[in-house]
Amino acid sequence: MKRTEFILQSLRQNGHRITKARRALIKALLRTKQPVAALELHARISKSKVAIDRVTVYRELKFLADIGVVHPVNLKDNIQRYEIAPVSGHKHHLVCTACKTVKNVNVACADLHNLEALLGKKNNFIVREHSLEFYGLCAHCA
Ligand SMILES: [Zn+2]
Ligand SMILES: [Zn+2]
């Protein structure tokens, strides 16, 4: 089954409606290789001739984030971006500070569990989650 259908099916199973806008948004998110901002998503969906207004895009992104289908990604520039959540866990990113290109990077969350446990122990703190972004320059900008 294609990823789009898989996501739509799980929405249906949880009693959520599949609107044209919702389907278009999920498709557009799956097509992007990197986290994308609401305005950019709105522009891309409009190009594909699906009528959708900005308010709907914001509302849908919030809804999809609340139910865990998308993850919000914060890259320190005050623009909220989103990406489709992977089947399990989350992604880690390499962020180019010059051109804002974002690449997913293969750091297993499990590799951070020792660090989480250590930090927890040292600080008497229960670590529940983490996000991991690396900032620098891509090959094109360096
Ligand atoms: Zn760059
Ligand atoms: Zn992780």
C-alpha cells in the first residue's frame, strides 16, 4: 500500500474524515524531502489545482500534528515547519544555515538513550523525548 493510502486509512479507522484538503496536504507533505512551512505548502497545493485557503492549511497542520501524523520541526528561525512523521520515532536533521536546506540524518534514537539516562541521573530529571538538529553549511554553501 502506498504511504498516502496507509495514512488515510489509519485516519479513517480512527473516525476522521478524509476531505480533499486533508488528502492534498498529506500528499504534498509526502512529496517534500524536507520540512516545509505552511505558506510553502499552501503554494504547492494551490498549484496542483486543489482549492485550499491558508486558514485551512494551518488548521489541518495543527490537527495532523495533534494526532501525530505530522511532526512540527523548529529550525531556530521562527518559521514553523512540518514533516510527515516516520512510522516510528522521529527524524534528526542537518540544517544549512545559509540556504536552509534540511537533510535527514541517520542517527538512531536508540544511540541517544545512554546519554538520556546519564543526563537524567546526573540532573535528577526524567528525560521523555529529544529533538536533534545539527547546524552548519552544506556542500553547496561551504
Ligand atoms: Zn546550503
Ligand atoms: Zn531521536
